[in-house]
Amino acid sequence: MEPRNSSRRGRVIASAAAALLLAGGITTIGLGLHAEPPGTGEPAAVSSPPAAAPSADDGGSGPASPTGPPPAPPVQPVPPADAKPATPDAPLPASVPVRVEVPSIGVDAAVAPVGKQANGEVQTPSGEPGSPAGWYQDLPTPGQTGSAVILGHVNSTTSDVGLFYRLHELTAGQTITVTRADHTAAVFTVDKVDVYHKSTFPTVKVYQNADRPEIRLITCGGYDPATREYLDNTVVYAHLVSSHPA
């Protein structure tokens, strides 16, 4: 287990990174290529936050202290000798993601870091078939306290079906596994899936600094054949439930 001050320092760094991202004037995220003909147009875009978002742990008060003697602790079953350790909700140290798996929608792909371009747009992963998903490197790594973000195209330069084409099919309780460079696997459970019109994209809600390890998977949706543009963004929200050796 990490020392308490180390965990706190990690949270402060993650908070600062989120604040810098939101204050830095990120303007767009392109995750859908024009579909007719494939790969001939510019990426679609989603608005990004112009100002710092509040941390999810700002304000509020803790639970009241219980009164009376505590109940006797339940007898804990002994796990099998070959069982892999699980650490529900326990934040992990920083480590770059290298692979993302979402079995329920057939996603098993490499992950590469992406950053911010000089014009304020978020760099997106390549739209070529077989290209990796993109982890936004100015936010926490998956498993750290805060909101990690992984981006993927809904289509590709040669097909209507891209890496995150079926992202909208995810439902609460399904699993996302991110393998990290330190040879740990961070396992997340889906909380919900929301679809937002690009003109009303809730930047603070999506990018705010969570007070637990969370992840967002983001792609485009709502294709308009008249304009050959994607009008919506699909956002999957999930939280860390366990980790184990990869």
C-alpha cells in the first residue's frame, strides 16, 4: 500500500492536470470521419471546456459517527491460494495504458497517448483500420484517482465500422479492462452511457476531476447523411472495481 501522503500527492497532481486541461481552451475532439466516401473529410468535433471544472470532492460533509458498540465483524471466507487479489476502488499509481478490452462489444485494442494540438484541438487517434485508441495524456492514467479519458473512432477511413462503433450498446454493470505499462490490469464497471448533442456537450460533467478512479470512453454518433457529419458524442462512464496482475 502506498503511504497516505503519496496517495494525496497523486490526487493533487491529477487535480492540477484536469484544471490545466479545462483552462487550456481545448476546443474540439474529432472522433468520426466523413463516411461517404470513407476518409475524405475532416473529423467531426465536440466542444471542450474553456474553464476549470470543479473537483467532485469540493464541499460536502462526511457521514455522522455511529453510536454504541460496533457490531462483531463477520467471518471472512479464505480465498483460494491461486485467487488473484482484487482491490475494489483502490487507486493505482500512475502508469500509461497500453491496451483496452471491452468484451461485450468486441473491443480489444492497443492504446496510444494523444495530446493537444497547437490550435487547441485534442489530437485524435488515427482513423486507419487497426489503429489504437487514444488515451488523453494530460489527464490521469486509468486507475488513478480522477477521470481518465480514452478516445476511439466510430468509423474508419475504409469502413463505417470503427473501433468504438458499438460503444453505445454498453449498459450498466458491463466490464472495461485497461492493461497498463506496469503490467497491472485495471478493471472498471460501467455506470451509465450518455449521448450528447455536440452543441450542448456538458464539458464540466464529462471532464471534471472525480474523487475516485474513473474512466470515460468517448466516440461520435448521430450521423447526419445530409451533412455527412456526426452530430452527437457518446460517453461511457465507469469506475474502478478491481485490479490484478496482467
